[in-house]
Amino acid sequence: MMAEGKTYSWGHSRRFNAYSEYFRQKFGGRVQKLSLDAGFTCPNRDGSKGRGGCSFCNNNAFNPSYCQPVKSISQQIDEGIEFHKKRYRRTRRYLAYFQAYSNTYESVAVLRSRYEEALERPEVIGLAIGTRPDAVNGEILDYIASLAKDHYVIIEYGIESCYNSTLERVNRGHSFEDSLRAIEMTASRGIRQGAHFIIGLPGEAEPEILAQFSIISGLPIQNIKFHQLQIVKNTQMAREYEEDPRAFRMFSLQEYLELMLEVIGQLNPEIVVERIAGEVNPGYLISEPWGVRYEQVLGTFERLLAERDTWQGKKYRGE
């Protein structure tokens, strides 16, 4: 049994390999992401793979107000720093977080102009690049690897599910095999990478959700994000939900955290957990909001970890 306050294998006493602690250990203090909208689109929107995007997707539901592609990268960084100073006054280091849509879905020349404009800022120590696994190739990854020699760089892949039936159901436009190929290509170049998963997608019951993480724990990823399914306005999923809400399993906060205790217990302890839940502007929500901010969700989750005497990787057996 692990005693409270004990230092775990990831080097601190929190019961999961927390993102904020990882940065404190690596850089000696807080590192804040600055969300950016660089004006990219998506192969699932421009007709290359499809139109309309994934059925759950509305970028406006989570983009901060300063993120507008009509503004330059530098202007968004300026406004993002001011935005976060109100909450994190002592923060001095930032990651330029290319968040909206698919941020590798362009030529290397265009990517270079966007990424390197961000890296010119002395406050910006690196990049977090959100994208799809079918929107990278060798040339793009080689360029990103060159940036990673001198900067902290991570590619965040929207995997969402390990099941092709689910990916087809939500009009994702790529397969899990595409995700595996992208992960292997990225790992072979030594680039840090993360994976994003949505918990509770249509058709996935708790056994299917949990079974994914024995797969994920064996992949060469370093970070992971979890978001609960949320139904947001102006999406295809919102229309489907309004037609038949019984077709969706919407977790209460307690139900979700109970499930996440199991997920975290199975997860490879070497993987850094960026988030255990998502948060969108309540004005965009059609599904029932939990009514609490992320910090409260996280605090409740950590209390449950202590009460149940569990921790990340408690049930992980490795290969």
C-alpha cells in the first residue's frame, strides 16, 4: 500500500503523473500554454477526407476569445499572455499552442512561417502542435524534429478512440491504423507526442472504454489528455442528440470520476496526464453541464484517488 505523501515513480507525491508537476521538474516553474488559431483548416472539412468535420467538433466552444485567425501569431501571443496574467501572475514561460483544427495540414513553408513567428518570442520556450494523425508526413515530421533540437516541442494527436467503428460513427475520417502509423513515424524521429481521447463516445460502454488503455499504454507516447463527451451547439452530434438523447451515455461527474479511477489505474505510469476531463464554455453546451470548474473536478478526483488508495499504473502490468 502506498502511503500518502510518498514520492511515486514520476518524482512527486501526487497520485498521477501530473502535467503541471512534470513542467516544474523540467523547467523549475509553471509553463502556460497560449492557445493560437493560425488559420489552418482540416482534411475532414475542406473535402480532402470529408466536409462538415467530426460530428462532435465546434472549435468555438473551447477557443479563448483572443484566438482569431485574422490576428497575427504575435498579436495572439501578446493577448494570450495578458489573458493568463490575470490568473497566473508569476508565469514567465509559455508554449505556443497551435490548437484550432489541424495544425500540420499545410506546406512546410507555411508551417515554418507560423511556428517560427511564435518561437521568435523570448517568452515562448516551445510549441504544442494539435493535429490529426492523417495530417502528417515525413517531410513535415522531419521539419518539426529539427525544431525540437533547440526547443520543447510536442505533437498532440487527436486519436479519440481505438475503435474504427466509433471513428466512423463520429465521422472522424481516419482509422486507428492511421493513428498507429503517425505515432510510429513521430517516435522514430524522437519527437515528443501526446494523444487525445474522448471518454463516452457513442457505442462505447465502460468495458470498451477501459480496454483501450492497455493498448495505449504500450504505445510510444509521452502525454495523454482525457475529455468526457460533451454535446455542443452547432454540431452534427447536437442534432443527433436532440433527435434521440437515449442513444448517448452522458456521465454524471461522479460516474465519470469513478470510471477515470479505473482508467488511471490501468495507465502506464510513465505517461504524463495533461487533463482528466474537458471544459467548454457552458453557453455552448446542450448536454447537462457538471456545474463546476476543472479545478474542482481535479480536486475531487485527487481526493477519490487517496480515499481508494489507488494511483496511476496500480494495475498496469507492462508488456
